[in-house]
Amino acid sequence: MSTTDVPVAATVGRKGTWHRWAGRVDAATPVRRDRTVDALRAVAMLGVVIGHWLVSALVADPGRPGVLTNHSPLSGWPGAAPVSWLLQLLGPFFFAGGYAAARGSRGRAALPWLAGRLRRLVLPVLALAAVFGPVLAALPALGVPGPTRQVVWSLVSHPLWFLLVYLLLTAATPVLRTLTARCGLWWLVPLVGAIGLVDTMRPAGLPSWLVLAAVPVGWAVPYALGIGLAEGTLPHRAGAVLLPAGVVAGAALVAAGYPASAVGVPGDGWSNLDPPSLFTLALAAAQLGAFLLVRGRLAALLRRPAAWAPIAVLNLAAMTVFCWHQSALLAVSLAGLPFGQVPGLLSPPAGDWLALRLLWTPAFGAVLAGFCLLFRRVETHAARRPHAVPPA
């Protein structure tokens, strides 16, 4: 045997193992499962994770050892707004959630279905709280500076607002399905109008109660569109309307004075996400329209086990990934804190910071993978069938 035969044989062996594993995942997937919606959820999850890693700039204070502060790189790069359009994928995420809820609740009693669904959503959050509750309580006794404690609390807790809205919409799924069955998707028009009315009040400042009320109302729109797809109310050809309508509406809103960024930027005056604005709904419409247009080709691609298996695995750990992705960023950043302003990790977001930050994302991903190995069983245990792909 020549020396060149060894790596070739090893490569073939690895490929064979990969294909066997992918084949087992493919065989375990129910025939009725819509793989394209799972792919949309996976892409949305990756967009949220990578987006948070790119906009969370933790900076070490050179004059105060152990002090971390949080900064936004977007304030220094107004040209980064188009990147936010690609990475702010909460609309598709809520859309996939509405589809999954409608399909999963079909033909099942409402309360047992809701209990199972909420269990799967809540248990990963409880695991996160079980770890960080004692950690946060111990930080003052360990002498951790106040700004650093605030950063830890912010990174761990802030993404959980999304879960509260998701839980509320999940609980409302039977009502939303009934509205869709009786009225089609026309009942969404008053919701969009309500968001437009809230937008007109932003210059004077929104009361906190109105912000809290508008958040679930805004995200109910893509969630209900997902229900519409599951119920056959949203046809595939609707993509040819949603995509151009979303693009034109988004451009018109920016021209009318809306912030161009899909996420909050210091200095913009207000954020398109707090609460979701008409621009956010226009962006979601464009993203979902593009999805509907490519759905047929995507379905053909995902029939291949090698393409489907990673999507299935990510969906099995979706809640775990969401709960722990900022903890991965935090763990790597704290490990670098003794070394000062590590470029791209703990340095101020200026100059080539973004390029350097991208080089750190594999490290964040590796730590996140470790967290998923530790805590994913909490999520799979909550599923009704822990060894199969969860019902969509």
C-alpha cells in the first residue's frame, strides 16, 4: 500500500459513515413532514445566532481590569443595514412556528397538544435558568464588577423576550387557526393597520404598555401566514406577490423616514424591532415571498439524505441553540478577558473589527456545540418522540 492510499481510504471511510448516518436520519423522518419549512427554520435560527454574534461587541476596559461593556458596531457602519436585512430572520422563524403549530395541533385535543408544545419550549429555558441563576447570584461575591455583571445578565436574558412572544402565540394557535379558517388571511389586515397606527405614534414616544401589546400583534402576522400555509390558505404563488410587495413597501418606508436597519442602531431614534414596525413586516413579507418562490426546488434538494440530515439535527436542537448561543459568545469573551482588548473579540468595534469578528465565529460555534451536547437531552426529552424528528 502506498502512502497516498491511507488518506484516501480514511476519506472514503468518513464519507461512508456520513452517508450511513444521513440515511438513518432520512429514514426516521415522517413522510408527511415538510422539509422546506424545517430548512427555513434552520436558516432563520442561524441568521439570529450569527446576527447576535456580530452585533454584540463586548469591549474590555483597559483602565479597569475585569470590566466588560457592550457596544453596537452598527452605529459606526451605516452601510451595514443591508446585512441586517439578511440576518434579521425573526419573521421566517415565527412563520415556521405557525406552520408547525397548525400541523401539530391538527386532529388533536387542544389542551394535551398545548401542554406538550409548551413543555418543549419551556424546559430548555428552565435548564438555562438553573445554570445561570446561581452564577448570577454568585458574581457579586466573587468580586465581578457591576458593568460585567450587567453584560452577563443582558446577554443571557435579552433573547428570552422572543420566547415569551412565541409562547403567547403558541397558546393562541387554536384561535388563530379558527380565524384563518373562517376569514382566510384577510383578518391580518387590521393587525397590519394597528402596527401602522403604532408607528405614527413613535415620534411622541410609546408608552411601555403599548410596546408590550404591539410586539405579539406584529409577530402574529408572519405566525398566521405560517398557519395559512399549513391550512392551504396561503398558496405557493403568493410568493410572486409577497416578494415584490415587501421590497417596494420597505423601500417606500425607508424613504418616508423609517430606519434602514432591520435591528436597533444607537442614534436612529427608534428601532424597527421595538416593537415590530411596518418595515419589519415588509421585510418579513419579502423574505417569505422568496421562500415560497424557491420552495419547490428546495424540496427536491432536501430529498437527498446528505442535505436533509443537518437540517433535521439543527431542528431537533433549535431551542437549545437559541437559549445558549449568547452564552457561547460570553464564554469565549470571558476566556479572553485576561488578555485585554483581543482584536475582534474584546476590542472596540472600529476599523477591521467586523472581518476579525468573523474569524471568531468558529470559536463561538464550537463552544455552542459543546453546550448543545450537554443540554440537548433536555429538549429531546420534552419531545413526544425523542429519537425522531419532532412533528412539524
